[in-house]
Amino acid sequence: MYLNRVKSLLVVCLSLFALMISAPSLANDTAAAVEHVAKKEGDFNVTETILEHIKDDHSWHLWGHTSIHLPVILKTSQGFEVFSSEKLVDEHHEPVVHKGNFDYKLIEGKTKIVDANGNLDKEASKQLWDFSITKNVASLFVSVFILLVVLLSSAAAYKKTGIKTAPKGLQSFMEPIILFVRDEVAIPNIGAKKSGKYMPFLLTIFFLILTNNFLGLIPFFPGGANVSGNIAFTMTLAVCVFIVVNLSANKSYWEHIFWMPGMHWSMKLFLAPIELIGVFTKPISLMIRLFANITAGHILVLSLICLIFIFKTVFASAIAVPFAVFIGMIELLVAFLQAFIFTMLAAMYIGMATEEHHHEAHEEVAHH
Amino acid sequence: MVVGSVAAIGAGLAAIGAGIGIGQIGKGAVEGIARQPEAANEIRSNMIVAAAFVEAVALFAVVVALLGNG
């Protein structure tokens, strides 16, 4: 009884402590952005502040006025060039011209080549390839590091003790999740016989999306980048799914697309283009679903925090902060749910592509 | 005077559609659980997945509205 009370007291103290640390950092983050925007326009622009927080960046904000300046890597006609992104902005975070092999300047967040007057040189900028380690890329490295540590250590534990003994430590945390992906996602959709071949792929996308979703929910340093709310990231995943689905597709899958069995020939002609479009819309819907869900969550939390700055009073936080915490809780669910749904739909598409059909049944229906 | 954009109306319409959809899913799930309380866990997880699908469609509309706004 006594111990329980001490425990709950400790929890309260720790949460208060965490709140005290995290609240100023959140406020600082927004306040810095507010100052920055206000200087330019003399007024607080909600849309600009929110979009600035969800888009990719060349520097990673730590606290107050401290941030990590990530390297800029450019490939031009004169080869590769690497420099710190610090050189692209002055002390007020305004873009300035950096003289390297060419004159570089940030125009709307993107590195471009400019001429002597500081105007955009379109012809030269076409030759420019930007391979910079941006905030999203750095955050991906963090999530890959976390995944490697967690998954390799639990894999090593299986190697050491075998699968017959009870799991220990991290291993017992990972085992139910991996079994969940196998028993709830892979086997019902692909089938027990073929699912083993696709398990590594499904587990990889599941854990990659899950880790990035959770990292995106942390408002300060190790997280804070909007990786899974970036459409390029979700497009890459969707392209991977597209390739796996279409490479593993069997004859009957393609037959069902181009020459639907059991239909009149005119209907077959009519269905073929629709089914062909369906091949491409499936991964596109995967891409937009993940991107929209995560981005919408970030925008929601940010606009609730922005309420404080719209009303210009600290008392607005009495409403804004509980709502932001509530939305944050829902986002935790969404982070898991979207990883699960992406994996489940990928498994479902693979299942549809590898399914063995019984043509006799179709023919029977057609004849009667 | 009313100031805004057509995109905002679009986002609102999408929210109505999603609201109806999620409402139907919730109704179906609660009725199912009332009839078969022992299947509550399975119904609940299926309900959440279906709700996420409906929500995604609404978010597609929100993305289009945002793009139209920008």
C-alpha cells in the first residue's frame, strides 16, 4: 500500500518534471518561429508557422537558439561539394549567398544557384543535384540506428538461447509484435505456406514506419522531424510495395487484370483498362494514406499550440495544452494503426498477386 | 463579411462524409458487440481498422483542400 503511494507520487513528480522540461522547449520552438515570422510581416501567420514545422530543413533545432547545422552535399557540373548549412543562413536565419564552385542560395527552402545579383539562375540550377543530409535524412539515420540496436540484440538473444526457452529483456518486448505481424497480417492475407518468404519485407516496412511515426511525435531533438509525413518517404515505401507485388505476381493475377475470366468478351475489354489503373492506384493510395494521416496529426497539434499565439494570452494554454495532449494520445494510436494498415494492405496486395485461382468455378458460373 | 476559400468548404464536406462513415462503423460495431459480447475484442479491432480507412479518405480530401489553398 505504502509502496504504491510512493510509486504514484514518483510518477506525478516525474511527469511534472518532464512537463517542465518539455513545455519550455515546445514554447521556445514555436516562439523562435513566431519571432522570425513576426519580424518579416509584423503579424503572426499561422499557416506559415505550421508549414515551417512540418517541412524538411537544413538545420535540426535542439533548444533555445541552439541547433545542429547539417551538411549540404551538392553535385554540380564541377563534381561534388560539401559544406555546412550554417553558411547558407545569417544569424537571423535569413538566407545568404554562399560562394563555392557556384553561388548558392536558399530559395523557398531549396538550394539553388544564383547569379551575381542574387537572382535565381534557372539554367545552372537544372544541373544541380542536392544530396544534402537534411533533418529528415538525419532522423532516418536515428531510426535506423534504433532499429538495428533493438532488432539485432533480440536476434542475437535467439541465436544464443534458441527458440525453445522463454524470451528475456528486449526479446520479450519484440516477440509479441513480430508474432502479431506474422499471425494477424501475413498468414491471413498471404497464406501460411507463402507468407514466410514475405515476412522480412513486411516486418521491415512495419518497424520502419512505426519507429518513424513515434520519432515524429517527440517534439524535441532525437525526434521532431516529420519523416513519415514526408511524401517522398512514403512514395519510396509504396514503390517498394509496387515492385514486390508485381514481381511476385503469378499468371492468374495478370489474367485477372488483362482478360478477366468468366466474363463476356465486351466486358473483358471494358474491365482491362480499369484493372490496369488499379495496379497503380493501390500503391498511390498507400502513399497518400500514410502521408496524409501523419501530416494531419502534426498540423492538428501545431494549430492547437498556435491558438496560444493567436489569442496572445497565456490563459489560452488552459484549453490548448489539454487538447494537444488529447490529440497526442490519439496520434499514438494512429502511429501504430497506420504502420499496421500499411503492412496489412501490402500483405493483402501480395496475397492477391500470389493467390491460386480455380478457373473451373468461374467457367461454371459463366455457363449457367 | 465572410472571408475564406472554397477549399475550406471542401474540407468541411469531407469531414461530414467521414463523420457519417465512422458513425455507421461505430453503430455496426456496437450492435455486433451487443448481440455477441464474446466477440467484442475481434469486432473492436476490425472497427478501428475500418474507421482508419474511412478517416484516410477524409484526409485525402484535406490534402487536396490544402493543395488548393496553397
